[in-house]
Amino acid sequence: MEPKLFGQYLREARNKKKLTLEKVAKSANLSKGYLSNIENGNRGIPSPDLLNKLSKPLGVSYSDLMLKAGYYDESMYKFTKDFEMYENEMETPLMQVLSLFIGGAGYINPEIRDELFLVLEDSMIGPDFARFNKEFRQYLINKQEAPDSISTDYEEDLYEEFDSLYNAKNLLIQFKDYVNESTKEQLLTVLTELAEKNNLGTRMNSAFLELTTLLSEPSITYNQKTLSQLDRQRILDMLELLFPNH
């Protein structure tokens, strides 16, 4: 986008919030004249750091500003929007407890999958979960009553599908969009007890609490495409702008 058009976009966002140049400039730690020049297209496209400062007072997400400014392509924009969408959910007590059961690549740790399934199955919404839950429930019964009837290939395929459904990203979506607050409170209680039972109470988990560790995983993917080192660095650069004080 040309500087003049981008400046007009910023002015429209400011006017929509009924804010003066002076108020936005003060919130972003800029001079009124500098911000005016940006809106008039006389300063070129603002830097990502400056866009981060303008995001909150203008009420426009950082990812939207970065896309409009031309710093993000559609793929990076989608990634950032996903991150912004679920950031608050990741910080809830429920997700913090659930993170104790998740490994660095975002999958439930193998040794706890069966127990965690029994806690979560009734809260998961959607036809894929409904079909899989029925099959996995029967598998657990057979595992107890007739373990010799289960082939290794079948078991491996079943757990592969388990990982495709019961992973960090899907659970975030489920808890944010489909699980009511009452159910969340019940799950928090049960998951806390399960974590204590398995001595997980003091564990820090990279799937939610340390993204730099997650990004070091060799096979990490996004939209089924392996992230390159450049992709990972772009993500880290974006996170540094989003959370400059972390």
C-alpha cells in the first residue's frame, strides 16, 4: 500500500475511535506533528515497531496493520491472527493446567493420552470428534478386556488420529469456541487432580509457556507445511514486537 493510502487508513481508524491526533500520538509516544505527517503520507510506511505502538490506541490489531503496511503476506497474517485470537485463552487457568499434559510439538504426551481422553471426550464438539471418540472408547474397552485382539498397526493408526484431533491447537479452538464456562470449571478441577496424580504439578511446558522451545522443534509445521528457519525467525521477530517487555 502507498504511504498516502496507508496514512488515510490510519486517519480513518483514528476518526472511527473519535480520537484526536494529540491523544493517539501521546499514547504511542510520538509527537503530534510526526503522526500528522504519517497520516498525510509524508513519512513513508511506519516501521513494525511503530505500528505496534499505534495498534492499541487505534483499536486495530497489530496483524491488520502489518498486512495493510505490506510487511505480512496472507500466510503470515493468518498465523498472527490465529495467535492473537487464542492468546487470551492460552493464559486461562484451564489451558495452563492442560499444558502440563502437552509435549513440545503440541501433542498430548503418550503416557497420559488414555486418561486424558476419558476426561475430555464429552466436551469435544464436531463430527470428527464424535466418530473418533466412539471408536477410541471401544478400543480402550478392548485394551482392558481383550488386548490380544488389537493389532499393532491398528493401534498405531488410532493414536496417529488421536494426535491429529487431541492436540494443542484443536483443544484451544474447542475451549475457546465451544466449551461453556461451567464445563471449563469442571474440567479445571478434574485436570488439576489428574496432574497431581501423575506428579505433573511443577512441570513447565513449551507447548504453551515457551514458544522459543517449540519453534526449535525440527518438524514443526503450519498448515501442513514445515516451517523453514526463516519462517521461525519471522515468528520470533513478530513475537518480540508484540511483547517488547517479555
